[in-house]
Amino acid sequence: MPETPAAHVALLTDAFGRVAEGGRRVLRGATAERLAFRPDPEANTVAWLVWHLTRVQDDHVADVAGTEQRWTAGGWAERFALPFDVADTGYGHTPEQVAAVRADAALLRGYLDDVHAATTEYLATVTAEDLERVVDTRWDPPVTLAVRLVSVAADDLQHVGQAAYVRGLAERAGV
């Protein structure tokens, strides 16, 4: 069996660890009002941003790992009870759909932690050959596993930063 490319896996594990830690930091002590705060009527909320970044990571990592998403396997879809299709990750949501994501910090953190654990578990199995494997031929050039994982981590880190910014705006507004 090929050796796991330790340096690459360590970098990916660190990146996804930063996503999880950033998400936990944003959620720490967050009230329902702060999680639902919107700087304007079309802005994303902290709750939606954390839910969305976690859904995207869950969807994309489960896809490349060949496993069921934690959203369904872990019962999170039922716990969140959102008015969306079970496959919805939030991509392209309208302001009304963003507003529909109402969840407390404990629920959001539970899902984030579950997905992070699944991601970390998967990364521990990745080999050098796996990183070069094409996982999406709809792009030119085709997307390898390495590129897909970096893309998900980068997108998630941007959303964590957005969530931290919105939370800061809520705090400054006295929410």
C-alpha cells in the first residue's frame, strides 16, 4: 500500500482544523440574536454562514470519500429541521432562505464538530496517489482530489471570516 504523504495531509488537516476552530470561536457565547443578525436585509447571518460552510464541507468530503454525509447519517437534517431539500447546501440561497436558517450555537457547533471529525478521519486515509486522482471532470483541467480539498478549505475559511465579521458588527450594534 502506498505511503500517506504526511506533509500534504498535515497541511490539509491543519487547514480544516483552522476552519473548525474559527467556527467554534465565532459560535462561542453567541446568542440567538447574534446568530440571526443581518447588517442589511440581504446579508448572510452568522448562523447561515456556519451552517453553509459546514454543509459544503460535509457534501464535498463525503463525495470524494465515498461516504454518506453526516447531515443525513448523523441525524443533523432532522435536528435542524430546515425547510429545504435534504441535499441543499445553501449555494444560491435567497435572502428569505438565509433567514430560514435559525439554529442555536450548540446545534451549529455539534454539526461542525461532527463534520470536522469525519473530514479528519478521511484525511488520515489519503495517499499520494489519492491526491492526484481526478474527482471532477466537469472542469478544464479536471479537478484532482488535492485541488478539491484545498478549494473546500479555502471557501470554508472565507466563510468563517465572514461569520466573524458579521458577529463583530452585531456586537458593535449592541446585539
